[in-house]
Amino acid sequence: MKLYLLVALGGFLGAICRYSLSGFIQSKHNSSFPFGTFIVNLIGSFVLGFLFVRHICQPEIILLFGVGFTGAYTTFSTFQLESVELIRKKKLIMALSYINVSVVLGVFLAYLGSWVGSS
């Protein structure tokens, strides 16, 4: 039961942080590009990469921050929906840029986080 509560607590905190930070970032840009989700997902990629190579982390820390927090903090479904909306609005270059840069930078930052975490 304790493990489920750790995941739930992390998820609760991650969802609140995502909602707050994503909204704040988006409010600073007068653009249809989804900067809020973009930045939040990139931060989450780095954090998850960092956490999963830290062999000194207790399983509880991984559940709280890796599974719970970053699981709720990052949002693949919103990324998908925002991509579809850009396509529907005929902003194909922006949509393709969002998709490609999100994936490439996300993988790079997960790798960078794992590299930093293993140092």
C-alpha cells in the first residue's frame, strides 16, 4: 500500500506542477506553438533519464519521482492532441517541427540526464 501512496503523491505533485508551469510558460508566448507542454516534457525527459541511472536511489524515490511525479508531469497525450490541433489549423510546418523537435530533444535530454546521473 505504501508504494501506491508514493506513486499517488508523486502523481498529485507532478500534475499540479505541470498544470502550473505549462500554463505559466504558455502565457508568456503569444503563439499557437505549445511552448508550455514542449518545455515541461523536455524537463521531464531529463529528470527521468537522471533518476533511472542513479543506482543509489531507493526504490521508493524512483516510485515517488520517476513513476509518480514525472509520469504526471509529462504528458504524451497532450503532446499528441496539440499536434493534431496544429494540423487541423493547417499549421503543418509548425506541427512537424513540434513533433520532430520534441522527440529528438526529448531523447537527447533523457540521454543527457542519464549521463549526468551516472557521473
